[in-house]
Amino acid sequence: MDKASSKLTVFFEDPFWVGAFERAIDGKLSVSKVVFGAEPKDYEVWDFVLNHYYELKFSPFVEARIKQHRISTSGMSLIVKTVTGRLLRNRRKRWRR
């Protein structure tokens, strides 16, 4: 059975903010790095993921031991509602200008 997961870590690497995307499929890991420049807001990161994820150039897959993390469905729905709400509020602000 295919198991897939994705992870994004945003961190400061002087002098820029960087995003490290990881994707794992059936015990194989591939990564991609993005330089954001100035510290990105939550909605900017979410917008980047929604609009540019499939444009990323990932490394070739390598064998890796993948840790399994579980999030409850209620926890995940809270995360989605929070991020979506922030994204919509910020878009409304831009539309009003």
C-alpha cells in the first residue's frame, strides 16, 4: 500500500527565511528548498503552497526511515479552519484597497 506524507519547515538562514519541503512516499524521501527572503506571514506561506507547490523541483528520492506522526481529525480541522480563515481575511483586506 502506498503511504505518502509532506512536511514544510520554515526557518531563518541568515540573511533570508527559507522553506524546506519534504515529501515521503513508501519509505523514500525527496526534498526541495525555497528562499522566501523576508519573514513570510502564515497566509503567504499557505498561498505559496496552494499556488506553487507543483512548480517545485524536488531532489531524487532516497531511502529513508520515516517517522509517523498522527494528528487527530479534530486537530487537523482546527488547523485548516485557522489557516483558511487567516488567508480569507487577508485577501479581503487586499480587495478593499
